Amino acid sequence: MEDEVDRLVAAWRRERPDLDVEPLEVLSRVSRLARHLDRARRTAFAQHGLEPWEFDVLTALRRAGAPYQLSPGQLLTQTLVTSGTMTNRIDRLAKKDLVQRLPDPADRRGVLVRLTETGQDRADSALSGLLEQERAILGELSPAQRAELAGLLRQLVAPFDNLSD
């Protein structure tokens, strides 16, 4: 089975036989897959009335466990955005009744962001929709192939995730 990357690599090998274009065979496929995943995720989230960034914040809170709350700083760490961006996101989610701000009992000046029941329902349903989309994408692979691919991708991604700031 030939794909677009095979055609791209063949063209580069023809045009630039002096270059080793082998990295393109892996990383161009990863890049193309990332674009397809982004589209599938946007579709899954839109079916539940969410933008990708909303899903990120809501699911960070949902993963925190009961009572599904985190400080804005903890949310920053998990979603990798600036504090100004996070403040704006919390404001927008609060207007939709998906989160609420509460005083932090451990810090009089601090606040906690808590997932509302509506936010939890939306996060749970969007996650189910996402997993359905992602299962379909992986449908051509056996469980053993999925496990092998996950391990190989972990090996590639871990050095980036573990960079010290």
C-alpha cells in the first residue's frame, strides 16, 4: 500500500539523490497523522459543543479527581499556556457554567477552579466521543501493533516531554 509520503520520498530521492531522506519516511507520516488527529479531535469536541482548548482545561480538572478542582497555576502546568491565556479561558468557561471559581482555603488570596456538574458531563461525553474517533483511526492495527507503536512513539516523545525548563 502506497501513501503520499512514499510519493514525496520518491520525488526527493529522484531530485536529490545526494541526500538521505529516510527521516521523512517516519516524521512526515507523524506530521500528517497529527493533522488528521487534529481534525478528528475537533470534530469529536464540536459534537459536544467544545473547542479543543475547552476540552483540555475541563479534562485536566476531571483527571484531578473529586472534587475536580485545581489552582490556576496547576492548570497552567497541565495545559502549557500563559497565565493571561488561562485567566481568559477560565473566564470563558465560567460564563458557560462549565467551571466555577472558589476561594482557596489554604491561601486567602488564591482561587481554585472547580469543574461544575455540567462541565463534568461535557468533559465525559467529549472524551467518549474522542475515544470512539481514535479507536477508528487505530482500527487497522492489531493490539500488539498498537502497543509496539505506543512504545516507539514514547521513545521519541519522552526526551521532549522531559526537557527541563
